Amino acid sequence: MKPLVQAIFISHGGGPLPLLGDPAHTEMVSCLQGIAAGMPQPEAILMVSAHWEEAVAAVTAQGNPALIYDYHGFPPESYEIQYPCAGLPSLAREVHQLLQKHGIAARLDEERGLDHGVFVPLKIMYPEADIPCVQLSLVNTLDPAQHIAIGRALKSLGERNVLVIGSGFSFHNMRAFFAPDDEGSSRLNHAFEDWLVQVCSSEAYTEEIRSRLLIGWAEAPGARFCHPREEHLLPLHVCYGVAQRPCSEVFRINIMNKASSLYVW
């Protein structure tokens, strides 16, 4: 029997483009499909998306979440995408209780739906929409230590058949996506990717050192070029907090002409 996967950090691409046949997302779509096919199907999913920030950690708690088309300027079909997965209020309450138990301020949100950082990758990984899904927000302090602590508080979820997915992007410089590629930007992109892969996967680090490096991620080579603002990296910190060990698999791929990566724990 294959072991349970505790957490996955995914680079989720640009808006709805992965669902529209965009060739710059071909590797990403194939990678996500392969990851999902290669592991046991979870009973439920807790999704941490880069596209939701709140003053305290918020958890979707409705049984039938709507979709939030939180992107602009795409073809009409982008706003007709459906992903009718169920919510799971019992899991939302458990997440809320675990966070509070560990001294992390949290609240339940019975109104918010699922943003594109949730439904776009899930439609690729689990197209039948038959796995209940709950979404957890980032905290708008964007403090990396706080997001590792959120993951640690949720560690018991990863020890069951609940999959925690951090949905962000290992590279997220919007200006660079649309600028001509040059040697300098490519060097910074690859330097940060190399650093991130090393930190997340190396068994040479103690977890104290790995945690310290992830907290101090902005000191890494190319860090602020790849992440002028860190919201797309912080779902990785939550995933690491859940697992508290080196990742078991790394996938290095190209998305929108940028070196990107995904991590499985």
C-alpha cells in the first residue's frame, strides 16, 4: 500500500490558463495529473491558496462552496468553469479548533467560495470533483514563521487521509512574466529555484536549520526578484509545517517560460 501523502506545494500557473489549453502550462498540467495519479486518493483536501489573505486565519465552512472567478481579461469560457466539489464543515471546524488550540487566531467563514488558486489545480488533479474541499487563508502579516506554525498546528491532519495542498507559485514576479527573458533574470530565477529545492529536499539539514532557512527565505539568492511580494511562496511554509521533514519528491518544470517547482511530502 502506498504511504499517505501529507502535503503538496504546487505552482498553480497563471489564472485559468492551465484549463484553456495554454501551451506554456503543458508541463504543469501533466505534472499535476501525474502527482494525483501516483498517490492514494485523499478523503478530503485542505487547500491553502495564495489568493486569500485575512487578518486571522480563516476557514471556509459551508457545505456547497461557490467559485470565485478572481481574474480579469480572460475569454468568456473562463467565467463558466465549474468545479462542484462539496465543502466539509466538520473538517473546517476541526481546522479552526486545532489552530486555536495552538494559540493561532482563527475564524470560520460560512460565505466565501473557492478562488482560482483552488479550483483550477483541483480540476486538473481531481476532475470528478468528488473529494470534499476546505480552503484556509493566509494571514495578511505574511510572516513566514507564522505560516510554518499554522502548518505545525495542523500536523495531525496530514497523519490521516486529509491532503494539505499549498497552492502558490515558486516564481511570482508578474512584471518578469511579460518582459523579454534575459541572462540576468534567468540567472536569478534559477538561483532561487536551486536554493529552494536544496532547502526543501536535503536530508543534510536538521529541521531547526531548514525552518530557519525558510523563515529567512528573503536572504536567498534571487529571492526578491522571484517574489517581490511573498504571498505565492507562503503556502509552501504551511506545507512544510505540516510535514516537518525533507520533501520526498521534487518536480522541476517550466511554467510560462520560468523555472518553477512543486514539492511532495
